[in-house]
Amino acid sequence: EDLIDRYFKKQNSLQCTISLEYFNSSSSRSLWGFLKIIEQHAVNGKNVSVHWLHDSYDDDSVEFAEDLQRLLKIPIQIVAIDN
């Protein structure tokens, strides 16, 4: 049993905000694993949402988040922030 499973034993919802200054293939794999775990909880009836914050000039981050939107069964809101 991991931390996320223990969390959802007591909670019915999770709003996750992701804001990265930099990410690479290793961090994208870790994010994918995390999001697949919370997706499974969403499929099992938990209320899960993700806010993906990105710098307005970071096209790679937007592209990755758009891929996640297509591949996962959880709502992902992509939000540009100005720095």
C-alpha cells in the first residue's frame, strides 16, 4: 500500500496542481506513473482533477500536458502563467 492508496482510504477527492520549472524524460516517467495511480482511483469513483501550470513560453510543457489529456481518464486543465 502506498501513500496515495492510504490518502484515498480517507478522502474522496484530490485536486493536484503540477508546476515544473524543468522536466526531462526521467521526470516525465515519474509523473506518468503518479498520474496513472490517481487515474485508477478516479476510475474507481474518486473525484480527481489536475491543474497543469506552465510558463506561457514553454511549448514542450504544453505538448506533454496535451498528451496527458488524450491518454488519461482524468480531467487535466492546462493553465499558462506569466513570469
